[in-house]
Amino acid sequence: MSNTLGTDPADSRQSQGTPRVGDAAESASPAPPRAAARRRSRAKMRLEIAALSAPALVLFLTFVIFPVVLAAYYGFYRWKGYGEPTDWVGLNNYKLILGDPAFQDVLQHNGLILVLSLLIQGPLAIALALLLNQRIRGRSVIRVLIFVPYIISEVIVGTGWSLMLQSNGAVNDLLRQIGLGALEADWLSDPDLALWTLMAIISWKYIGFAVILMLAGLQSIPDELFEAAQIDGASYWQIQRRITLPLLGPTIRIWAFLSIIGSLQLFDLVYIIWGQYVSGTAGTSTMAIYMLAQGRNAGNYGYGSAVAVVMFLISLIVALIYQRFLLRRDLRGAVTEGTV
């Protein structure tokens, strides 16, 4: 009884769990702020991104942006390729390019090659990818054989096909040997056949890349979707139309974008097979061939630089339009996933 009455009230409050001033001060002392930790993490991430992307950025600026800027500078001059350009012509080179019927012809040829590449390679690549996505014997070997032409150098491809497609080459000789001599033709110089010859070579060369892309897209589609559609009674063609093609859309659009840019800049195969003096009426001359013939071969490097700038601007405009109207949804989805 006496012990209870003699107890200090402060001690009684402490024994009952009443917080002391020191305890409150200790609980109020802040832990390391999360905001500061997040800032340090973001700064570290930016530093890592800068360190990893710096080499690629330097290469891009050195071998892409700087040559374009330099070509734009020389395009304002009549320049022979040596010494400092002094003969200023302003926009006269660009006016000559856009008004030249020969440039309009090669621009039309590039557009035709672009459309035919999409129409020929696209459906063929999808069909081959669907076939090779099945469990068939020798599937791996067939995939390798289809992809091999893509990794062969353009010089080797152009030289080999130019020899085989000569009037006395292996193709005409094979047609004679199998009794189809009536189908012999001058595959390279006949204006009615030259463009289709070029398209056959381009398709053979680049179809493997398209097939690999389509196969990668097919592998990303869950098998459960096909199984559910089969249970619901959907036919094979209904599955491909309603499931496969829509889900393969992003892959198709990426491949089409790469094919468009490649068609606008086509040079090596045409130059190797038909040479620098390719006939414009054959339909195989391109803007890059025009740039070579009217620039370097004519000794007017300023005009050739202006042609290079025009090619760059055409490719840039096409790429921006394609991205704005066709790749916008895919890019938005990628950004959304990245931010989550």
C-alpha cells in the first residue's frame, strides 16, 4: 500500500507505456529519404546509359550526320571534288535535280521497286514462315538454306547472277538442256524483263531476312490462342486470318519499314549487275545510280552531293510518315510497357 502511494506519477506513466519525450524524438528522427535515394538511382542510370550509348552516338554522328551536313554544304556549290568549293550556286543544283526528267524516271523506278518488293516478298515470307513454323522433317535445314542468301555479300550475289543471266549463261543453257529453249531471253538488257529480273534477284537475296522476322513474330504468339480457336471449331484459314495475321501485324510493319528504306537506297546489286551506265528505259536505274553517274562520273561532286541530300530527305520524309500513321500504335505500346 505504501509502495503504491509513494510511486512517482511519472514512473507510473512510464510503466504503463506512456511515450517519453526521448522516445518521441527517436521516432521522429527520419530514415534516409526515399526521394534522395531515387534521385541517386536515376542519376546512376543516366550515367550508365550515357556510357553505353556514347560509342554508338559518336559513330552515328561521325558516319551519318556529319556526312549529311557536309553533303548539304557542298550541294550549294559547283564543286569538282578537290580544293575548297568557291563557285556558289545556291539552290540551283536542287532545282536542276527536281526538274531533270532522268531523276524523275529513277525516282519512279525506286517507287516501283518499293511496291513490288512489298507485294512479292511480304506474302511469300509469311507463307514460308507459316510452313516452317510447323513440325516438319528438315525444318532447321530449310531455315538455314532460306537465310543463307541474305548473309552472302552483294558483290558475290551480283557477280554470280550477272554471269548466269548472260545470253550464253547458265540459265539459258539450262533451259536448252531441259527442252525449254523457247524460253531463252536476254534477261539483263531486255527492257521488258530487266525489272522483273531485278525483282527476282532482290526477292531471292532478302526473303530469308523477312522469313526470320516472321518466324520470330510467330514464336511470340501463345499456342493457347490457337488451341482455343480449334476447340471453338475455327478452321486453319480462319485461325490464320483472325489470330495469326493481326498478332503478326507489328512484325509485318517493322519488316515493311526496313524494306521501304532499303528500296529507296538500292544501289549495290544494280551497279554490279547492270553497271553505272544502266539504261533508264530498263526500269532498273535508281536514285543512287543517278547520283553516281551525274556526280562522280561527271566530275560534278557538288551536284552529286545535292542528289545525296535529296535522297536523304525523301527517305526521312517517308520514314516519318510511316512512323506517324503505321508505327504509331506499336511505338505507343512499347513506351507504355516501358513506363510500367
